[in-house]
Amino acid sequence: MALDPVRLSKFLSLVLRHQPETIGLVLDAQGWVAIDDLIARAAAAGTALSRADLEQVVATSDKKRFTISEDGQRIRAAQGHSVNVELGLTPREPPAVLYHGTATRFVEPIMAQGLKPQSRQQVHLSLDEATAVNVGRRHGKPVVVQVDAAAMHRAGLKFYVADNGVWLTDHVPPEFLSVPAPL
């Protein structure tokens, strides 16, 4: 019987983004690990999974959190790492506006200090407000913070796009943030 895809996705997030050491896994500098090594170490730690299980989660995940290498031999988390990896992404010119979803209780400190990566390596930004609302909803009553990405880019701050389309940046200073008035 195949592993539950939600359970597997959570397990992969743990070992590919946050705590690879829990199963004795070592990520390379770009966050990649050999699929065969992942399967063997997961099994030794009590989580039996197959290549087919991995491929199914990668193919069907709506958030596209994981990427299999072009040669099909390695896997990594697309973004969201709290462990130190360098994804090797090339800086890109962002759209004029990007969005960050959060909960209302975090708006005041965000507007005062800017967006910080917290426990992650970079700040995650969305292309659209709907995605940001869904992200914010995970933390409480959602609110969308607008990022003047064009102005940030002109000021020399860098943006990257993860394999799954999430926009990344190191920090968003408060002067580039706004919270649009509700309609």
C-alpha cells in the first residue's frame, strides 16, 4: 500500500527542508540528496517509501514543494529551508508588485521592521493575492501585505524564483510595504 501523500509531504518537508539529520541524511550545498539514499535512510528510520511514492508527491502536490533533478537521481525541496543551502537560483527582475500573506496579529511588527525570513532562509512572496490569503489563513485571520517589488529591485535588492514559482528575497524593508484598504 502506498504511503499517504499528505503524510509523505510532511515527512519530506521535515527531512529536506528542516532536519535531515533526523534520519541521518546529508543534503549537498544546493539541498539535493540522492533518491536512493533518501529511501534507504527513511526505511532505516521507520518510514518505508518508494520511488513511485516520491514521484507521486512531486507530481501531484499543489504547492510543488519538491523537485526531482533532470537526471531523475536526486530530490530537493524547492524552497522553505531552515537549514543552510544555496539553491543556485539566478536573480530575476520581479513583477511590479508581489504579495505576502500573514495573520492580522503580525501586521504591526511587519510594517515596523519589514519582512524577515524568520526561521527560513528567505522571505516567501506570492504572485497573486489569493495565494497570499491562503498562506495568511494558516496563521490566523489573514491579511495581505503588498510589496513594491519594482522599487526594491531598482534599489538593488535581489529577487529569485524557486522551482515552484514562489518568489524569494532576503528581506523586505518596511518602506516597500503597504496593506491595501479593504474593499
